[in-house]
Amino acid sequence: MKRLVFLFAVLVLAAPPAPAEAQSRDAVVVELFTSQGCPACPPAEAYLRDLAERGDVIALEYHIDYYDYAGWKDPFGRADHTRRWQTYARTLEARYEYTPFMVIGGMSHVVGSQRQRAEAQIRSAREMAREAPRLIVENREREAVIRVDGSGPPGIYDIVLVTYDREHRTAVTAGENRGQILVEANVVRSFERVGQWAGLPVRLTVPLDAMPGDGGCAVLLQRAGVGPIAVAAAFPLDR
């Protein structure tokens, strides 16, 4: 009997770990559009670091390349981040394009350093959430397996996959933030539309090898055209 118990223990220890699974939850997606060349942005980045620690928020920090002309080239700035920022500004009818630009649930925007206003919008987004489909994301080693089931709001929705780094510390030596050490969390390293959902069940397998990021992976079900985010899920990456 002791030998059988020992063999069972060996088999259990040798078994491969189960894949990590993230189910859609009552979390609001908060997207901050920022730049290391923007003097008004560090307080908003500090707030996003706090949001990244909360279980009721999926916090994402997109660095734009808009300010690269001003003496400091943001190492995380990307043109597609800038386009997403500009599209949000038009879609949400902002009076002008500004930073730090914080988008709550794909539905509203606020100056990212205005914590009280942002918290009010986070609460409002949670209360306004309509019936959403079930979103399940599995991390199977180097792949994300995405499943969308059930009914939800009408329309066509993009399935957007985002990878991000856990944290970065950058010593800025030029530009408006010269002399500062910026600490930034959940810095987006890649995002792309990997499919669409229009009411019928969807199952996708997306390779993650070519997508940089050591912090996590988020999947957003977002109304096509950078609209409201119906549901989202995220899981950590360990690289």
C-alpha cells in the first residue's frame, strides 16, 4: 500500500500544470493614453499603477508617439497607439485631443490625473454594463485560447488581444520630464484584432510567441470602430 501511495504521489508531481484560465468578470477596462514626453502625464501614470492592483479593473497603459518631436523619444510609443487615441477622441466627441487621456469601458473619457472623476466614471460604467456574452481565455503555454459564448448586446464586436509589461522604470534625460524617473505599470506592448463576434459562438487560438510582454494578456470584446467594451478578461504572463 505504501508503494502505491508513493507511485501516486510521483505521478501527481510529474503531471504538467493545468493551463491558466481567465473568465469574463465584473471588471471595467481603463485605458490610459500617455507619453514620457508629456509633462502632465506622470500623476495619471501613478493613478494607473494603483488601478492595476485592483481586482475590479483591467488597467492598460498605451504610450503614444505624438510627443516624440519634443526632445525625448518615448521607447514604448507606437503609431498605432496614437491612432487608437485619436479614434477614441473622435468617437467620444472630445473637444480636442489631449493627454493624459483616460478611457473608461470604451464609453467615456476623463483627464487621467482626475481620480475622483475617473472613479465616478468607473462606477457608472459598471452600473451601465448590459448583458454580456461569456468570455473565457485560456493560457496554454505559448497560445491564448479564446471562447465567446452566449447572447449579448446586438452588433458586431472586435475581439482585441492586448499584451503588456508588468512595470518599467525609465530615467528621462531630455524633454519636458527631464531629470525624472518614471515608473509605469501595465505598459501595452502589442494589441491587435484577432477576430469578430456577432452573436454566434466563437473559438480562436492565437499564438503569443511573437507578442512582447511579461506582465499579462487581456482580451477585450469591443464594439467595432473603437466603441464600448462589452466584456473583458485577463491573465498573467510569466516569461
